[in-house]
Amino acid sequence: MSEAEIKPHAGAVKFTMLLSGLVFVLMMALGLIMRAAQGEFIELDPALFYQILTAHGAGMVGVAGLSGAAIMWYFVGRYVQLSAAMYWAFLGLFLLGVVLILSAIFLGEFGGAWTFLFPLPAIAGGAWEPWAAATFILGYVSIGVGFLLYYLAIGYPVIKRYGGLARALGWHVVFAGADPADGPPPTIIAAAAVTVFNTLGTVVGAAVLVASLVHLLVPGFAVDALLAKNAIYFFGHVFINASIYMAVIAVYEIVPEYTGRPWKSSRPFIIAWSAILLFVMAVYPHHLQQDVVMPGWILVMGQVVSYLNGVPLLAVTAFSLGVYLHGSKARWDLGLSLLVLGVGGWSIGAIPAIIDGMLVVNKVMHNTQWVPGHFHIYLLLGEVAMSFGFMAWLVRKGQASEAGMSTLDKATFGTYLVGAAGFTMVFLISGALSVPRRWAVHLPGWILQDRIGTLFAALVVLSTLALVLKYAVGLGRGQRS
């Protein structure tokens, strides 16, 4: 695509990333408040704690999806013509959903967590009114519809440009023996795979959301609670993984600018993304291993796929990144450092996830802080780091080959790394010591870990604020890629 065709999308994406950065800071501040309350640095009413927990969980998952979507839109726009109107419609529906969700939580006092487990929204024990639950669900529906429009806006031109979904996924290279040089670029393969599995995940989530909404309006209407829980966790697991897989496209597109080596669509790369397409949808049962009423074969599948799920990531993206960087003499700057950290953190985060996916471990670890430990690694050291790497690249000075890190950049990156690594490690240690997750009030024996975690969380918030300010200043100065 020409620069003239890309520029309108660049403006929308830059605005979205600024918005995402601000929300990241806000959601991290809410996380800091919760850790400070658990560590008894501050007093917080338990009901308000669970409202903040709901806002933090829904907000972080949502903004991860938003930032990942902006990254994918920007780079897919290099290969196909995209509709600016569809992007703004997506963003408008997303922001409407945010307003509804925040209204439900802080005006309606909804505190049922991001999972909205059926039939909990309708059985609040007086903690919130039905309208608050309905408003929360409508907020999710609005965001879901926005994402369906987004994937339609990407999927249609990709399929049209590359001659079908199978060819966009590169299957003609694997199964028909075509030359890899004739295959689509890595960005298109990743975008096609994400479009497939996150469209399915969003549709399943929308179905259970609508069922929950009808149940609120017509209490006699009900669905099987176990079926609803499976649908919710299928949707949630697919969505948050899609956020990371959309963000990693920035690595495929930006790293070659530093190394001078294009990221190629090799057969192993295509096979890996085909495996991701299947594994992301099949691995969610590892969230349900506490549910003894689940069919045994499904729980075993969740454990086995948990083992396999990390293979495409570790064997292809992480390994390939090391190969591309080795001997390249790339000059490191803040953007490249954050992108590489994102892939490294994402890879490391897979290890505690695999451990928790083991049935014998899951019995004693799943409802502990081990679980927020692993998914905070995925986010703080994975998706969020890649998003901020993309933002730093968007407003960098000069070309990637002229890059470098200032003293302030080094301090910001180092503070973020230490804060995020320490924060997540405290979660893992607490989980190994059987400290439960989602408790507003902690016992005296848990307070020390909470206080240490609070200090690391403060470092994360401060460094993230610095990253957002640097990006905002860069936009104001007109620095651009």
C-alpha cells in the first residue's frame, strides 16, 4: 500500500494507542489499590474491592484486546485496503461498552468479576440490582459486536486479496507444495488465524451473554450452568490469547527494520500458526479442572493441549526472534527492547500456565495467586510490553537503523522490567504458598508478600506512566514512522 493509503489508518491507530496507554495506567492503578488494600497500607471496603476487581479484570482484558486490534489493523493495512469507517464504528462500540461497564460497576455496584458466571449476575444477594448486571452484560455485548465488525472489516479484504481463507492461512504452501515465496506474509497469516478463532470465540461469548440477559429479564428462562461456564471460559481464553497474537504482529513487521532481515513465511511458520488456530480453541478446559462434573476426557484434553500450546510460540516465534537478532548488529532502542521483552515475557509466562494445567497441580494451585501470577506475566511482560514497543516505534526519531536509548529510556525500561518481574514473581511465590486469589481481606501471614507486591506494582505504574507520557510527547512533536 502507498503511504497516502496508510496515513488515514495511522492517525486512527495512534489515537487508539494513546487511549489504550491511558487505560493501561488507570487499570494498573486499580491493581495497585487492591494490592495496597490486601497489604493493609490502606483500608478498602470489601464490596468496593470486588467492584474494583471487576473493573480491573474487564478493563485489562478489554484494553489488551483494543491495543492488539490497533496493532493488527495498522500492519494489515500495509497489504490490503481497509475501511476507516468500519474501524471508527468498532472503536465507537468499544467505547460505548466501556461506558456501560463502568456505569454498572461504579454506579450500580456490580462486582461479579469479568467472568459474569451464570446465573450469578441475577443472584446478587442484594449486592447489586438486576439493572446493574444487565448494563454490565450490555457493555460486553457492545464490545463484542464491535469486534465482530472489526474482524469482518479485516477478514473480507484479506480473503478477497489472497483468494480464500485457506490461501490466506498459507495452507497451499503446506498441503499443495507451493513455494513459500508465493505464500502470504506473516502478518496476513497471523491476522487470518486470529480472525477465525476470535470470531468464533466472540460469537460463543455473545450467545451466553444474550442468554444471561434474557435470564435477568425473564427469570424463568435458564440454561445449563456448566454449559454456560464452558462458553464463558472458551470466549475469555480465546479473547485474551487473541490480544497477544494480534500484538505479536508488531514483532514480525518492526524487528526486520532493525535487523535488515525480512520475517519470512516458511513452512514451519505456517504450520505453527495452523496449530495455534486449533490449540487456542481447544486448551480452555484447563480453566475448568476444578469442576469435577466435567467429562474426564475434556479435562485430559485441556492438560495435553496445555503442554502442546507453548510449542508453536517457543519453537517458532521466540526461537526465530533469537535467530533474526543474532549477529544482526541491530541498534537497540526503547521500541525494540520492549518488543523483545514482550516475546520473552510471553514465552516465560507459558511455563507456569503449563504447570497449572497439570491435573494433579491444578487441584491445589488453581484457586491461588499462582494463576494471576502467570497471566500477569502474559500481560505485563507480554502483550503490554509489545504494545508499548509499538507505541515507542510509532513516535521514534529517525529510522530504526539510527535508533538508540537515552538515559531516561534505559531508566524507564529497567524500572518497568524490575517492577513487572517482581510483581509477578510475588504472585507466583504466594500461589506456591497457597495464598488464595480474589480475597479482599488477607490473613496476617500473607501481608508481607502483599506489601512487597505493592511496592513492585508502584514501580510498574510509574514506569508505565512514563511510557505513556513519552508517547504523548512524541505525538505532539509530530514524530512518526
